[in-house]
Amino acid sequence: MKWAVRGIRKAWLKLRMSSHTATVRDMDIPNARPFQEIPGPSGLYNIPLIGAMFLFKPFTKYTVETANMLYNDLASQYGPLVRVRLGEWVVLVSDVGDMERVMRSEGRYPRRMEPYINVLHCEKYGIPKGVGSLEGEEWHRYRSPLNARMMKVDSAHHYLPVQNEVADDLVAQIKLGKIQKDGALEMFFRYACESISVVAYNKRLGYLSPHIDSDPEKMQDLKDIQTMFKLMNETLTIPHILLKKLPWRAKREYDAAVNRIISHATDYYSNALTNIQQRQQDGVVDENNFMLSLLMLDKLSVEEMGSVAFELFSSGTESTARNLQMVLYYLARNPDKQNKLFEEVVEAVGPRAPLTTEALGKMKYIFACMKESFRLAYPILSGPQRYIPTDIVLRGYRIPAGTSVAMMNQKAAKDEEYFPEPDKFLPERWLRDETGRRTVPIPSSAVLPFGFGPRQCVGRRFAEQEMYLAITKIMQHFQVDLEQGHEEVELRYRIFVGTKHPIRFVFRRRS
């Protein structure tokens, strides 16, 4: 009987998710209601260039770091489809059926927004755009060989042995008391930098060395990467023309930080390339080595490979560290879930053994914990964004080609219809039974922490593996708690998810 009820519910949810799309297919775009009639803020908020200013402090309670709350409130006030001027016109979409329509409409060469401060930096210094910023056929030429080497499920497995050692060093730092109660995020950031360096530059760079504090160049790199994302976030709501024409302090600081990162990254890459070329001359063939395999494919120039290495190193570290922090936070808040994960780790890996591909294949609950953390503390403040290449109709409204459409996944991820008890940390909702079914069907478009389609995060497999490793090792050695009186946190966004105040972890050694 229960199976039948679940089947009926699943069919009903599938019908609901597809209802808007079906209507669109049967509808001529010329008969749709005009774009201007989509509900949303009006009056002062629609003034070109400066209208978005009135949505934030001092005119409202919202800041750039709490824009997720603004978007949620707009959806509550105007409905699941909202038109708002955020410098340019943006359509906020929070219904999963509409999201799937957007996903199917992104086209062969998807376009997404790039922080304009980075566009200006590239133009000023003549820096070629990386794969994350390119568009059209040039983006496709660049991205295709990366997909072949980075998007396969086992893409990151080659690096498990050395990244196990990195995770061991993270544990050692914790045991030595190197993580102050309010400094865990900084240590996770160093861990992420060290983990991805073995992929991007084919060597460890020493970010978890006991003597890192006395290395000014590496300490500056850490500071500059964080500054880069901070300034990207601060300038998001500044109209492009004003950001370009006026001498903003943020532009000067951004230029300085990024130029320093590029300078150091160029040295790292040059050394890595010399090593790789020597291995080629020696007849060493290792297709599992990411950078060597790219060179052997002969699809990208040496300069383009350097750009890939730089983007991996600079862009993935901040997001990985912040998401790792949030998973551990929810495990600390829910000791019963932490104990269940600990039992899985001991059964699959052992109390002290390294993580292997075989063990990883057996671990389902760690994946569920990560997914549930992504749901509760969504990695970015809304969800994936696209400039749609053709006119589409959502909810009877015509949205013209070239419009920026932002998917409101952080709101959909708390929809009670798909996530009963949405404010609770329940990793079990992501598990499947022996038939492959979940207890409650979850729309595939509801939680997309790494994006979707051809433009999803190119470093996804490596970021996931870094998190699996850190969580596994920490569970083996510690029970993770929170300092009494500091159990509650308020989410804040600096491009990626964070908290208003540092999370004060307590790591208790397991016997």
C-alpha cells in the first residue's frame, strides 16, 4: 500500500513539474503576455542605472551579503516569477517546473554572467579570458577537452593517494591546536588550496606546512584569493557604466590582488610544465595525470593550459572551503547524524585507513550529508543563471532572448512539497531503497550546487573528492561539536556561502 501511495505521489509531482512546460509547448509566443507585465518591484526600483540601489541599505534592510533574503521576499510578495532591475533586467524563477524549462532552453553555447570587475581587469591588462568567462564557439573549443578529462565520475581518483596525505596534514593541524575556535574556515581554505595544487600544478605547495606563517608569498596568495571574491561580491550591484568610469577603490585593490596571484601562479605553472615536458621526453605516459593528459591531447595551447590551472587553483578553493565548513556545522548540530556517518566511515574505510575508490563507492551517507548541507546552506545566493538564447514563455509571460534568468534554487530547496520538514538536517531524504527509489521524489532541478548542463562547474569532481576526504579523515579522528552558546549561525554570501560570525568548532579526539 505504501509503495502504491509513493508511486501516485511521484506521478503527481512529475505532472506538476511538467505542467507549465506543457503549456508553453502548446502556446504561440506572440500570444503570451508581454515581458513588462511580469510581476515585480516598480517605481523607483525601475530607474535605469540606480534603481537597484533602492533595494539595498540604507533604503532597506538588505545588503549584498543578504541578497538571498531579498530574493526570497520578492518571490513571497510577487510569486514564483519576478522581474527585477539589478543593473540589468533579471527574471527570478523559483518553481521547479519553470526551472526545468530554463535548463532545456540554455542552447548549445550557454551564456552566464561574469563579475564585471573581472571583465574590466582583463581588458585593462590584456589578459585572455579563461574558460569560465568565454562564450560561443571559443568557449566550446576550450571546454570540450576539459570535459573529457574532468567531468567523468572517476576523474579525480588518480589524486586520491596524495590528497589522502593532504587530508592527513589537515588532521595533524587540528591535533596540534592550529585551528582556533573561530578560525576553522581559514584552515579549510588552506586545505583546499593544498589539495587542488596537486592537480593544477602537479605538486604540493606547502599551504599546510607548520611554517606557512613565515612564508609571506604564500600567505599573500591566501589573502589575495579571499580579497578577489570579496570585491567581486561588493561590486555586483554597481552599474557597469559607473564601475567602469569612476575610480573605485575596489578596482585598485582587485587589480593588485589578482595581478599578484597571476604572478605567483605563473611561476608555479612554469615549473609544472617543465616537469611535465621532461616526463614526455623520458617517455612517461600517464593519462591519469590531468595536466600531462591535456598536453597530450594537443587541443589547448600552453598558455590556455596555464589559464585552466590558474582558474582551478583560484576559483575552486574558496567555494570548497566554505561548503566543507557548512557540512561539518550541520554534522556538529546533529550528533545522531554525525554518529551514523562515523559508523559508515569505520565500516567502509576503517578507523585510520586512507580513503580508496573502493571504499568511496560504498559510502552513500556521506554523499547524502553533503547534499543535505547544500540544500540547507545553498552554495550561492540564488542558483544558476543564464542569458536565454531564444524567446521562451513561462507562466504565460514572454521572456525575450538575451534576458538574464536566475534560478532560485536556494528557495526551491526549502519547498515543503518536495522536502518535508525543510528546516531539518535529514540526509536520509537523499538515500534510495533497494529498488532505487527515494521515499519522497526530489526534482532534479531543485538542488544544483554545481550548476547544470555544459556550463556546470568544471572542477566539480575534484571539489567533491576534497570534501569527501576531509570529512572522512575528520570523522575518523574527531567528534565535531560547537562551542556552547554558539550553535546558531546566520548565513551570509560573498559569492559563496558563509556565516555572519565565525563558526566556533570544537574537535574532540576519538579514543
